[in-house]
Amino acid sequence: MIVAIELMRVNFDALSLDELERLACHMESILLELHSYIQASVCMHMDEARNASRLKKKLHERLAYVRNLIRSNLEEREAQNFVQQTKGVNSISTFNHHSNM
């Protein structure tokens, strides 16, 4: 549960795409462990069960945020690649146009 609490403090906006992808996988495994912990703890005090459930919900929300960041980064990378490809095609066609004259 401590790891889940620490994940709530991470500044996701400052991470690279690779770091976000690794973190998303880690968060998924932590969520599974937290779910198992909640399900297995039949004798758990009500406050502890409620806190664990709240933490699970918040971590799930943070994971959704991380996935949105990943999607945004991928879209940005695709856009940059498209621009680079377009610049390359434009420079080749300009070169061909001038050399045909």
C-alpha cells in the first residue's frame, strides 16, 4: 500500500514517454495487488478497508491520467514525424522541379 501512496505523489507531467509507459505497467500491477489485498482481508477493520478502496479508486484515476498523457505524447510524436516526412517530400519535389528547368 505504501507504493500506491507514493505513486499518488509522482509528477507525471515531467516524465518522458518511456517513463510513462513503464509507470503505467507498474501502476497496473500495483492496482492488482491492492485489489487482491482488499479481497483477501476479510478481517480488515472497516476504516482500513475504506481507505484501501479509496486509494485504489484514486490510483485508478491517476492511471487513466497517465494513459491520456501517453496517448497525447504518441499523437505529438506522430505529428512531428508527419511534419518531418512532409518537409522531406517538399524539399525533394522542389529539388526535382528546379533540376527539370
